[in-house]
Amino acid sequence: MANTVVVGAMWGDESKGKLIDYLAHDKDVVVRWGGGSNAGHTVVVDDQEYKLHLVPAGILHPETLCVVADGVVLDPASFVGELEHLKGRGITCENLKISGNAHVVLPYHRLMDELEEKRKGAKAIGTTGRGIGPAYQDKAARIGIRMREFVDPDLFPSRLAEALEFKNQLLTKIYGVEPLDAKQIVDELTPHAEKLRQYVDDTALRVAYAAKSGKKVLFEGAQATLLDIDLGTYPYVTSSHPAAGGACIGTGLGPTQIDQIIAVTKSYSTRVGAGAFPTEQLNATGDLIRERGAEYGTTTGRPRRCGWLDGVALRYSALVNGLTDLYLGHMDVLVGFDEVKIATAYMLDGKQIEDFPSDQARLSRCEPVYITLPGWKEDVSDITEYDKLPGNARRFVEAVEKHTEVPITMVSTGRRRDQTIFRKP
């Protein structure tokens, strides 16, 4: 299909980067539509590992145009560091464009993120401290600074001084810290602006014209559906729209142009930070999943909370995203379990419910109702055909498919590109 959206099915960290990298080989454009450096995608090619945060995961395909679109908030220092790391490994990044409308994460955003989390104490959300929320807050308040302004040496100092006049009032009077100096920030960021200026472009037009002319566009999601600021488990969410509709909001492409929506899910569930997590296993099972799956954040290194696959949340994700396909990953992590579980309902206040309650108050009172399936002992990491998977592994795949009512067209058995099985349900 021509235009494909890839989203995270639940709370993120599902290995979207692997799928995006795989699909990018026959796409003309790969577009990152939202989020910031709080996201992390890991791609493994021929045992070489690439950790990406803001650069689209299609960057390893030099013939593919990679776009950082309007909906992204971009930390200049982080982005330049990522570019220099990639170039040091032989990736030219000449196929990269950044939207002039993308908002910039500035030093006061990071500072305010940290101060606000500290102020909340035990009620902290568990942000990455990267300034993402405050940057989106300024965007919504219409006081943010965009990339086009940032790379303009005549405009950025005055825009920054205007913003700092207000921000320093907050820093000194609300948080009780020293004010920031505009000149110091300009001097610190000017080298980054000079390096990024060549990439800034009207990307909404580029993407729209590409789609209109019949080129194939891949939309790269960051974070995941249950972290969407509207559709997710508020307030323990991100500040953008990582659900499928965000692909249109963050790029300017109309929804009639989307042909396929794929959600990536693990064969179990994970979550980072605070918030309700009905299938979490605070026991040896959760610890074993974490170690086998290397469940530590690409961006932060934080250990992820782990549990059995939450089919209730997954079915909700299928509905709100309008999924056409599911990509079921990390099948290799469950090798060796005597039995594996899928939550297919919840008990809430003594009643069984089938649908996912996205509000925190009800979700925190939910207890999972599981179906239990026999596990599989056989190694699956080198299997490339679905029919050659162990029978119990196939029964697990088909149980997930039946519950979600979405065809599972891809199954992942490892981190590398080639550890992917394509399947016709």
C-alpha cells in the first residue's frame, strides 16, 4: 500500500524502529510526525545497533527522504549530537529535512520540566526531563519558537528575549531559582542553529506533493496510543498525538491519503513511569521478561515495568486507531515459559468488563481476567516462515488475532531486520 502509518499499540517501546526501518526500503518518504527526544527507536542491521531519538528510522536508507515534521518538538543539541553520531558511522544524512514549523525545545523547557516534577514529589508523572511537555505547552499557548525562527540569526535573539521575559518570572517567583540569560542561551545554541539551517524546509508541502504524485510515504509514530494526550491514560501520557490520527495532525496530510495503519505490539506488555498497569507482574515473571527482553529505556536507561499481554488495551488500540494490521513482536522473549497469558477482560468493582477504561481512576481499580495458553520451549530466533513456528507459538499468535479482530500480518522473532516473519492470516 502507498501510504502507511506505524503506531505503538500501548505504552510505547514496542520496537517500532525495527518495523519502520524494514518497511522504509521500498518507501519514498519516511515522516516522523510528533514527539521529541523523549522517544527512542533502536534499529539493528547486521548486528550493528543504531539508537535513534529524533532522526527518522528510515535514515539508514539513503535513497529515502526522511522528514521531521511540524508536530515534532526538536531539541537542537540532542538532534545535532544524533546527526554527528550517525555521520561518524558513515550515514550521510543528506536525505533529511526538518519542518520550519517544528517547535524548538529550549533550555528553560528542560529546566521547568525538572522543577515541576520535583515540585509534584510523589505525584510526579515520571517524565524523561527532556522538556517535551513544557515545549508543547508553549506551542499551545502560542509563545513557542519554531525552527524557522531558531535558524534565523536576526530573529532568534529577539524572540528568545521576548520568551525569557515571561519564563524568568516563573523561574524566580514560582520555582525560586535564578533567571536565565538570553545572550548565554543564544551563544550556546548558535552553533547548533548553523548546523541545522541547511535541513529546514516546508515539509508539509513536500509530504503533500509526494502523496499526491503517487509516491509511497511511511509515517513514523513515536511513543504509543495509550500515551496520546487525548486517547491515552491521562494524566500519565505524553504531550502530543501518537495515535494514528496524529499522523495527519503532525504533517498536514489529509486522512483520505492514508491506506494502511499498522500497530506494533509486544507479545507481553511494558510501561515506563507512573500510572495504572493492570497486567504488571511485580514478581519473578516480570523480572524474567525484563531481562530476556532487555527492557530498559533507549532514551533514559530506566527499567521498564513488565507484565502479560493486555488484550483489553490492545483491542482498544485497534478501535481508536482504525488498525488494518498488527505486528506482533518479541516472540523470542517468551521462549521457555511453561504457560503464557493474555488478559481478555477486567474485573472492575465486582463486574467483568470487556472495554478499556482510559481514565486513571477506573483503570487503577481493574484486575485482569486471563486466558492461559501453553508456552513453547523451542528457539524461534532463526525461523523465517510462519508455519515453522512451534505449534504453541502459533496458537498464541492466533489467540491474539482472534481477540483483537485485527489480522497479524507480521511476527518478530528477534531484534534484527531479518528476524521478521510475514504472514497471511
